[in-house]
Amino acid sequence: MFATAKAEANAAFGDDTMYLERALARARHIEVQVLADDRGNVVHAYERDCSVQCRRQKLIEEAPAPDLDAATRPEICAAAVRLAAHVGYRGAGTVEFLLDEDGSFYFMEMNTRIQVEHPITECVTGIDLVAEQLRIAQGEALSVRQDEISLQGAAVELRINAEDAENDFAPTPGELTRFDLPGGPGVRIDTGFVTGDRISPFYDSMIAKLICWGTDREQAFARAEQALGELQVQGVPTARALYGSLLACPELRKGNVHTSWLEAWLE
């Protein structure tokens, strides 16, 4: 494989220099939400765990990351703040890391935007991230200081996509013949669709985001399970049934997952 990669690089670029990265076989995907204004203020809003993925596409996200070592949380959050400050970043952004089994973490990339999973951070910190982003764009200072940001409870987000989970998550555009949304304490739905709308094949297949907050992780998961039972989507396949099985999976409930876990579990 190394020889093949060198040959391809040489053919494409005239340079077969190779760069080797450490292989992390069972890494967790941990990302840190940051906010930075143009007055030198940079803060973090703690982390999210996005390890439940298929084909590198996130399906379930949690905030805060479950079972994160008490020493690792401040270190990884501080690293994200240092990076944003060092490059003079301005706006809302996410610094993404891979967390190895031994507790070491490695920078992967920075997403310089609001992300799909931002609502779970809003749930556990009480910060309106979009409002903060607008404040920054208008040249205003952040409305919160780092010492004012704390974690309250836990939140989980399930991405409801028009995809066939039993057919390698193939997109399934079509008409939403029924789309009934759940509700209740701690349940939030972000969507732009109603019954009768069509899911286009030309855009992202996401229909909605189901976000559930609880005073602790167990309550957040219990509310997610109940909300899934109330959610009705007809006309296009979704991963609703799969999510029900995943939320009841002992390994996921223990937080014992990594970025390759779901694909192995599905097999």
C-alpha cells in the first residue's frame, strides 16, 4: 500500500514524498465548540462526542462526551481555545480531535461554522450559539465569559435522514406522506419540513434533528427513546428503528464506542 501510494503521488504531482500519521484503531471523535470575537475574547462551550458514525457520517452526538477523563476535558478544551486564539479566529467554530484509548488526543481539523450538532451544546450550556455568532458578525463582544459557562445535564442528538439504513444508508428522496413530531420536556426538534413536502435528491438527505436534554445522561436517553416512539415518518425510509436499537445497546449506554464501532455493530 505504501509503494502504491508513492507511485500515485509521483504520477499525480511529480513528488512521491509521503507523510505518515499515527494509526488510531479505536479512536473517539471529540469536538470542542469555540466562540471568538474581534476583541480578543476566545471561549469554549465544552465538548461533544460524535463517535457514532457510518462511512464517516455522524448519526448520534452527545454533549458532554460520556466518561471523559476529568483531566482530559480541561486539556482538550484549552487546546481548542489556544488554536483559535493562535490563528486569530473570529466567529463560532468547532475544533475536532481524535481521542486515543490511552487518553492522548490529536488535532484533526477545524470546522469554521455552526455545525449540525450545535443544539446539544446549547442544551447543556444555555448559550444561543447562533445569536453569539450574529453578535460577533456585528462587531460586538461575546455576551459570556469563560467562567460563566458551565455544564448542566446531558443532551443527545439523532439525525433523522431520508436514508435506508438497511441498504447501506442509501438516500431515499420522495414525499413525506406523514410527518408527526414528538414533544414534551427536554425535547427539541429542528426541521424545515411538514407533511406533504418532498425530499429532494439534489440536497442533503436530513429531514430533522431530534435533540433531547436531561438532568443526566440516563434521562436524556430515556427522553430520546420516548420521542423516537412518538416520531412518525412515512413516505421515505429513515433510521428510526435503528436508533431505537442503538439507544438500548449496552455498549452505547456505557459510552464504550469509537468511530468504527457502528459499522462493526451493524455487521
